Amino acid sequence: MTGVVEVGELPPVSEPAELGPDDRVRRLRPVVPGDRARGWWVTLAVTLLGGVVRFWNLGWPTDKGTPVFDEKYYVAQAWQVLRNGGYEDNPGYEVVVHPPFGKQLIAVGEWLFGYDGVGWRFASAVAGTVCIFLVVRIARRLTRSTLLGALAGVLLICDGVSHVQSRMGMLDIFGALFVVIAFACLLVDRDQVRDRLAAAVDEGWIGLSDYGPRLGFRWWRFAAGISIGLMCAVKWNGAYYIAAFGLLTVIWDATARRAAGVARPWVGALLRDVLPALWAILLIPVLVYLGSWWAWFASETAVDRHAAGTLVAASDWLPDALRSFFFYEGNVLRFHENLLTNAPGVGTHPWESKPWTWPMGLRPMLYYYEQSPSPLAAGCGAAECVGATMLVGTPAMWWLAFPMIGWSLWRALAHLDWRHAAVLVAYLAGLLPWFLNVDRQMFFFYTTPLAPFLVLGLVLACGDVLGRAGAGAERRGTGLLVVAMYTGLVVANFVWLWPILNGVPISADQWQAELWLPSWR
């Protein structure tokens, strides 16, 4: 009988239905939320709230009117930048071991407000506030949900690491800003590429080549390259994102070609997308990095500016300026290579940590500490008062880092969810490279660029808990309740930590209650 499978026989294999042009266009063009205006109003409202939180009493605390912790290096160097017109000139100590751009940004605040706490930290607070704005927009683009975009902004506002680093005259918040900008640009580029391929499908010329069409100049990817270059011009760890984001964008191109019905999508990506990606994500950052040294090249007294012929032999084929520059960069590289725990002249820092402790924030950092009878710690209403600023990740988020990583891996591998994969790549690009040399002296503030992607990973998980828009009312209502309860927990946790994130004087008993783990002491 037709259609009946006899005992011992295998059922016939049915070929999947070939997707038509309309189906492919729908796969390539994402659904755009219909609340565009509301999305912008929500973004601005959350950003305004974040700005108030980041700028509140920005000039406090100080070390008796001087910078605290590593601010002592960077705000002083920024003052030199402001005085000299863009460069440092501290050859006697040779502690200028990071590129100039972050210190030039700090110098803007010092130019506006002077050499005080507000001036040192103004640029950092602006960078931290812009990060909130971007994370709201990124999460909305990833999830197509204004609600989840707003949730991402609230979580980043309540992150202790982002909050403290946004209120310190240090470099790491600028690195976080530029990596978030680069990620946002690549997301827009992904949508634009898929839209171009959808147009090719719709107009019927997608199959003119087995490799698919050329995708034209991609301004958003170009902007991503500029942003990565600026991150490298703040700190060298921006170079890790060149490899991660370069690989990510080429994979996105290949999968977009496949979704468009290109006969040989991966070969097409190799032939038509790899070289443009190398240009945008590798060459452009290198050029931007070199350009960030403009003031050094134009100066006469910058650190090692005229090393060629004095500290190092001149070159027959390389201009003295470049010879001096590479000598200086070599000195910086040797500094970082020799910054080892227990090395001679380095020793062990009381607050150093290793990267396996970072995802959960097991070893935070104490930036500032005053205890009564110091007048700076007075005013808590108790006999003994403490004023302290500690860099600590909000446990309600950071203690979920490993579950977030596991869930994102599951969604990326088992469900081929590109959103979880993209966020996880960005998160791990800021974490895994530090395992290459675990003997190096390291600190928890190196995780500043991780925080926005931790938030995005948690928001994607919250979106999965919330359920699809088409799910039943009971399913969506239960999911919304769980997400709301979690958001309340994060906010409450941040409020509890507020005194030790901002140096607010508290009683000695409350100070002890704030230190949840022995490793926090």
C-alpha cells in the first residue's frame, strides 16, 4: 500500500522545501520594533538616570586633596599633556607605559574644571554615561525589545565595576567605551550587510556568482576599526579585540551569504570578505594607533623622543623619529613583560588578583580608605567611622558570570543563536588573553571592558526567561515576574554597596558587613 513502510524498512527521507526569494528576504531582514520614538525616549531617560548616578559628588573621595590609587599616575600625566600640548615629558621616572589617548581625554576634564577631583574624573564619568546609552541601544538591537534594552541600561548603572571606574581618573573606562562602540558598529554593519543581500535576492541577481555579490564599502565596519584603534591608543589590550571582532564579522558575512542562498557562502566570504575585514579591523586600527601619537612625534621633549643616536643607535633606513618611537615602545613592552609577581623590584601587591577570580569578582580592589579619628571619615553617626572606595562587581550580576557563560554556550552551540555567540566572544576576548601569562601582576580593574558584555549576556538570558512575544499570557507573565524580581535584587544589591563604591563614611560595623567574602578583605 502506498505510504506504508514495511517492517525492517526505513522511512523515505523527505527533502526540505527549497526556500523561495520571499522567505530568504524575511530571514535576512530582521523585524524592526515598531516603537522607534518610545525606544529613543526610554534610552535617553535611562541614560539621564545613569548620568546622575555617575556624576553624583564626583570629586569625592580624594587622598587629602590628591588623587587616589593609580589616579596618581594618570591625572598627573594628563596634566603634563595639558601643559605641553598633547604629550608627557617624564623621562626621569619612565612610568609613561600606556599610549597617550586616554590621558588626553582626562586632560579635557582638567582643562575644563582644573586640577581637582572633578577635573580628574569628568571624562571618565562622561565615558561611563555614554556606555550606558550604548548598552541600551545594543541590547534593543539584539533583542528587538525596548523593555530589554532599558533593563540592560539599569543593570549597567547598577554594576559596581562600571560605576567606580566611571568615577576614577584612570584609563580602563575609556577602553570599555571604545570596545562597546566597536561592537555596536559591527552590529549595525551586520544588519546593513544582510539588508544589501536581501536587496540582491529581491531583485534576482544574488545567483550571478557562486560566491555571492561584493558588499561594497562598509562604513560601520570602518567605524568599528577606528574605535578599536582608539581602544589600542588607550591601552594595548585593545589588540585582543582585533582578532575576536575580525573573526566575528567574517563569520557573520558567511552566514549572511548562506541565508541569502549563495551557492558557496564560506568560499565567498573567504574570497570577498576576508581582505576587506583585514583592512577595516586590522590596518585601520594600526593607523589610528600611530596617529594617536601625533603630539609625541611633533614634540621635542617627550619621553624618548630623541632616543635615536643617543640611547639607541640610529638606523640607516628608518627615520630617527620612528627609530625613537620603536625604542620607546620596546621599553614599554619590557616593562609589562617584567611586571611579574614576586619579581625583583616588583614584589606582591596586596590587592593583585589572577584572571580565574575575575568573572565572579572574588578579589576586588581597595582604592581609598580612611578611618576615624581622621576628619575625612567622620560624620557616620557612630563612635568609629570608615570611609572607603572599593572596586567590587555587584554580586547579583558577577556571581552569575559562569551560569551566563554556560547558558550562552548552550544557546550558541545547540540553538545556533548568534546573539549569545557574539556577546560571549566579546566577553571572552577581554578575559582569556590574560591567562597567557598568569605570572604577570594583574588587578581586578582590568575587567572593566568585560562589564558591559556581562550585562548583555544576562539580558539575553532574561529575554529567554521572559519568553517570545507570541508566547501565552501566563508564560509571559511568569517570565516578567522573574525578570522583575531579579532586577529588584540587582538594584537592592547596588544600593547596599553604595557606601563602599563612593567613599561614604559608614560605621565600622557596617564596613565589616559590606565585606561579604574573606577574599574581599
